[in-house]
Amino acid sequence: MKNRLFLFIAALFMGIAVNAQSTSDSIAAKYQLLPMPAALSIEKTFPVLGSYQLNTPDGATQNVMITLDPENKGIVWIEGLPQGKIKAYLKSAPATYRIIAQKSETGKQIPEGTLIFDQETNNLNIALGKPFDAANPGAIFNLNPTTDVAATGTNEVKVKSKSSSSKSKSRIVFYTATKAEASATGTSATTVTQQ
């Protein structure tokens, strides 16, 4: 009787071991081990950061620089536009920003606007003069009649709006810039230390 019990327990453990091996093989057949992804860099997290080339209406190019605020990662600074240095707030990751009405460092009044960076085409689109539309921030750029970025980076559109109680005219200024390649500039566009 003891021998039968011992044989039964040995057979049970042998069956469990064979079943565990077949489960391990079936899992290995379905799934593959992939290498770990690279660590997220500041440029991958905030693709809008960098240096841009803005074509002016007279045919010259102007350098526009976007840098991250050192104290608040949800704020970027835009330098190089005719209005001066402008602050923009992150509204939708990774590259939709709201430009609030503000005064530049030179004291010039900046109207509210929208900044969107298109990662596929490396184009930066800025519209100043119309409030940020949270439901569809990109809709403002449908008003921009210029679709050829190489021709001109600056465009101005006058918009008239009429309601039952008032009429208003507003001027919307569009800027379109192309991101300068990191290999062409030779240096990293932005250096930020994480704390």
C-alpha cells in the first residue's frame, strides 16, 4: 500500500512537471522578448522644442527658437517672431500650445493665439489674433489661404464676425516655419537638466 501511494505521488509530480514544461513552451512560442525601448528624451517628450526657419515676405529667412521653461515643463518660450519673446502653455500633448494675451519683453501687446507643431512635416504653425479653440485647436489654420510654406512664412487675414448685437473685425497673423535639422545645425537646440 505504501509503495502504491509513493508511486501515485511520484506520477502526480511527474505529470505536473511535464505540464509545466509544455505551458512554458507554448508561452515562448506565442511571445517574443523584445529589447527595452530607449529612454524618453526631452526632444521626444516635447517635439516642439528646437530651432526653426521662418521665411519672411521679402524672401529672407529668420531664425525662430522654442525653448522649455526651466521651472514649468508646461510652458515654452518662442523667440524670433516680430512680436518679440512670447510664452505659450501646453494644452494637448505633445505639440499643441495656447498663446495667451500678453505683453512681450519690449512692451508690445500680443493677442491670444494657437501654436501647433506637425511632427510628420516638421512644420510649426502659429496663429495670433483669435482666441484658442479647445474643441478644435487646428481649425484656425483652415483660414490661412497660403498652403505653400516655402513661399512665405507670414500671412495676415482679416476676419469679420457679426452677431445680433455687435459686429467685430479682427486681424489674424499666421506664421509657418520649418524645423531646422539637428545635423544641419551641429548642436542640440535645447539643453534642459532634469531635477
